[in-house]
Amino acid sequence: MRTATIERNTKETEIFVELNLDGAGQFDVSTGIGFLDHMVEQFSRHSLIDLKMKIKGDLHVDQHHTTEDSAIALGQAINQALGDKAGIVRYGSAYSPMDETLSRVALDISGRPYFVWNAGFTQDRLGEMDTELFKHWFHSVADAAGITLHIELLYGENNHHIAESMFKGFARAMRQAVERDPRKGDAIPSTKGQLGG
């Protein structure tokens, strides 16, 4: 079973994350930020990763700590559930259309975190969520999961569609990358014999 449980408690947030890479996209998400809940639910549904995420954060300050720590915990859970990464496809990519918007996401479960962002928003908030935090969320996931992640908005106008397109693209790319490749058996997908470092 490729599962993980993360409990992360600081003075800023209390987080519980439970994850199953080989799930069916079942989710139970409560971060205290409605739009973030919606996006993380999209990630779970379209990656087929079962995900429970419960967060109590210092939202009376702002949304930064809750957003960042949710991403760190998710990334840690993905990394933990992958174990030594034996037999995985490793790479994933997706074009993600949503009405007038098209995003491209590519990732490598390399063990070497790197993040490239070529996207932006034309409004400051979606619901109550600060749009500047989306870039930070993806960067934090990449760092904590140890993945190389490239996200590019090719075009789009509606800010809701832009965010959702990127999260769904990330989900589809992750679904590809974490799959077990029957041709690899238990081989580590690297000529070095290990991923990372």
C-alpha cells in the first residue's frame, strides 16, 4: 500500500494529511479557505489520489501560513507514500483545457526539487483566496515532494478557469508519474540506481 500520514503542528497551523496514491480520487478536505479546498479537491479527483486534509490555521493573520503548510504537508505525504520510488513511471505531463484557458504542466519525480512558473492572474483574489498564493502553493509542493515541476499558462482570461486548469493539469501529470510501470518491475527509474542527490 502506497499510503502516508502526516501530522504537522506549529504555532501557525495544525495539519493532518492522509493519502493513498492508489486510490480512486476520494477526498475530505477542509483548510478554512474555501477556494483552496475546491482546488485541492480537484487535485485529488483528477489524480485518483485519495486525500484527507484537515487544517486549522492562523487565518486571523492571513492565508499565507495555511496555504504554504497545506502544500508542504501534501508534498511530504506524496514523497513518503512513494518510498524508494521503485517501478514508477517518474515523468508526467498534461495539457489542461478549461473553456478559453489552456495550461501545460510537466513534472519529474526526480528527488531534486525545482520549480518553474510561467503564469499569472489579473485579479488579486478568487473568493477569499489571494491569487499570489497559488505560485507559492505549487512551489512548496515541489520542494516538499522532491519533484521538478513546470507550470505554464499558455492562454486564458477567466481567473477561476486559470487556477482550476493548473490544478487539474498538475493532478493529471502526477497521476501519470506515480503509476507503476509493469515493464520496470521494481527497478528505480534512474541509471544512477537512486533518485535525488
